Amino acid sequence: MPGIDYSELIPNNVNLSSDRRLQRALEKWQPAYLDWWNDMGPEGWQAKDVYLRTAVSTEPGGWAVFDYVKMPDYRWGIFLADAEKDRTIGFGDHMGEPVWQEVPGEYRNILRRIIVTQADTEPASVEQQRYLGATAPSLYDLRNLFQVNVEEGRHLWAMVYLLHGYFGRDGREEAEELLARRAGDEDKPRILDAFNQDCPDWLTFFCFTTFTDRDGKYQLASLAESGFDPLSRTCRFMLTEEAHHLFVGQTGVERILLRTIELMKQDPNEDVTNLGGIPFDTIQRYVNYWFSYSLDLFGSEVSSNAADFFGAGIKGRYKEDKYEEHTALDQIKIIQMLQDGKLTAEEIPLRNAMNEVLRDEYVVDCEKVVEKWNKALAKAGTELRIELPSSRFHRRQGIYAGSHFDPKGNLITEEQFEAKRTEWLPTREEREYVASLMKPVYEPGKMANWIAAPRKGINGQATEYEYVRV
Ligand SMILES: [Fe+2]
Ligand SMILES: [Fe+2]
């Protein structure tokens, strides 16, 4: 396994210099990427020193170094996990055949579509989060935001490498388009809905990194199973970086919850908003909103595309190895379908239900996160608990879109839903209230009033460490 070559213009562990054409194409894309980063990356922070980690190896453990870096100088590059010797395709119609090192002609279009859709989410989230630095609750959080941002940028590099390296001219055109679309833009929006939403405050950021980055984890994990080996290896290394994004989200929400409880205890008769905290119910409503938006990203419950992707050996299940059978033929999954205005259990051929299989894994993971929050709440001496809504609640994609469900998943009428909307989803007033709390705290070790301090710092540093030189 060659280490990462940092002497090159584009750091890489794919021996890029041996492929002149590809190297030239990527070196042409690089300045366009940097222009995009300077235009659409963290606004107002490009010249500051940030304590960032950079990948130096793809070995698990000790793969990163930490140092002060100005973000435009971050060494974005192309890092693939080690090739597995004699790897074979682990599922679908090509089960047992050697993995592909080139794109099979018959799957070229669907592979490109999958890669472009994943790639598009990476710059999108950087765009969504570009103003958050102006209101960071601490230097610790500011640094975490920027770490997430530069790594999403690197994930874009990971996908663009595949497009340039394996899809010829179409791939190069797609790579340009990835720098042309903009999150939330009316004319040229990003591909997926959740990536066109605003991220105006840090509660949103922490919910986004908990729930939407976690969708990313499951998409990447299912593509890490892919028979197209370069895609598999790329995704495997991306997952290493992704873990930190999920940590930032989960601990961020937890710290807000703990601070809210602390304020409630300080002055039990006072409304938390009068103490400058975020009300518990508001946090629950943000959770409802971002969980439901993130569920949409898995695609429709019943999907012939999903069946094709699985059959082709392109997109597997989460940890395909743990299943005993890998063709998914002659098997079914029970899904609650809507029939004549009623929920009815129906048997769906398993391959067509693959989106739902992956979504189920995701929901279990989200439940674990909520369990951890609730443990922290119990330890803080409160009976309040966060609840994950049903995966039918507030959906805009798939078979439940267009119908209405309460957070328990019961089918209700539109009138019933609208009557409860402000109880279940964030209102404009509370979004404005949360926004009004967003005032920057740039003194090392200090926290904004609405969030508790983290348990420990980054890379063994103290929480008082100067994570960003303001
Ligand atoms: Fe990412
Ligand atoms: Fe991420």
C-alpha cells in the first residue's frame, strides 16, 4: 500500500503521476474547485489558522495529523482504502465474480448517476453551512464546523476522481456541474431536497450532522459493498472521516439538551427562553424535522431502481456480510402500504424493498443516538426524553408522501395534521428565537449560554485550546 504522496500538486495514494491524462484533467479541475471553495466555503474565515486534521495514511488508527492550517491551503486529495486482494462481488447477479476495476458498459449510466448524486451532497452541505462561522458558540465548535466542511470538500474530490478517472468526457462534464449547482438556488439547485434547506443556526447544524450526515454514512456503506472496486475503496475511506461528522452532531445536540436542563433547574419557575436557553420542545421539533427530511434521502420504499442497483452488484446492503443469503431473490419484505386510505401490510419482493432495508438500518442507528441523549438526560436528573417520530411522519418522498401521519405513525387527516403542526414541527417564531440566540463566542474555552461545554477537547487538547486563531 503506497502512502499518501504529498509532494504532488494533488496529494494522492492512487499513483496519479503514472496517469498523465487523468492528472492533467484533475489539475485543471483543481483551480475551479478552489474558486468554488473561496466563493462558497466558510464566509470570512479563509485567512485564519484552524486546528485541522489532515489524512496522512489510510491505515486505521493514526491516519491523521493535526495542525494549524488556513482552509484554502488544506491538502484536498484522493485517498482510497487499501485494495482487498482477490476481492469478489458479494451480492446480486454477479455474486462471486471478480470485482470490476473498470466500469462495465451496461452499468455505466446507473453508476454515473449514483456517483453524481452522492457527490452533489458534499459541496451542498458546505454551501448550506457557510455563514455559521459568524455565530459559533465556541472556538471548539467553530473548529469542528470547519473540519466537517473541509472533509466534505475532500469527499467531493473523492467522487470527482471517479468521474474523471472512469467516465471520460461525461465524467468531466459532471465534475464541472458539481461546482455550478448551488444549495437552495432556484435555477440551479442541488439534486436532493435536504441539501437545499437553509442551515441558519447551530441547532440546525447539529441536527443536520446527526441525521443527514448519518444518511451519508448508510449510502457510503452500501456503496462500499459495490462490485465497482474503485467506488468501494473510495467510500470505505470516506466513512473513516464521516464518523467525526456524526460525533459533532450527536454531541452538539446532547450539549444543548444538557444546558437546557441546567437552566430549567436553576430557575424552575422561569421559561427557558427568559434564561437564554433553547426550550426542550423546540429541540424535539428540530429533531422531528431533520429526521424526516433525512429519511426521504433513502428514496422510495418500493423501487425498481433499488432492485436494479442491487441486482447489478453496484449497491449492497449495510454490512452485506452479515446476511446469509446475497441474491435477495425469492424473498420478501413486509411494508405498510396505503390501500384505499388504510395502512395495509404487503409483501414486496426484497430487491424492490432495498431502500427500505437500508432505511431500517438507519432508523435503528438513529434510535441508538436518541437512547444516548436520553441516558444523558436521565443522568442530569430529568424525566424529559427525546422521541424519534415514526418513519411515516412528515415525509415528502416515497409512498407516505401526500398522506398525513402523527409522530406515532398513525394515519390522520390533513386537518388533524395542520391542527398539530406547531406542536410537531418548528414554527417560524421559534426558528427566529433560535436565530436570535446565535451570537459568536470566540474566547478560548468559553461557551455560548445555550450550550454546555464538551466533555473533552479535540486530539487530546484542552477545551480551552485556541482551536481557531480569530
Ligand atoms: Fe461527506
Ligand atoms: Fe459528512
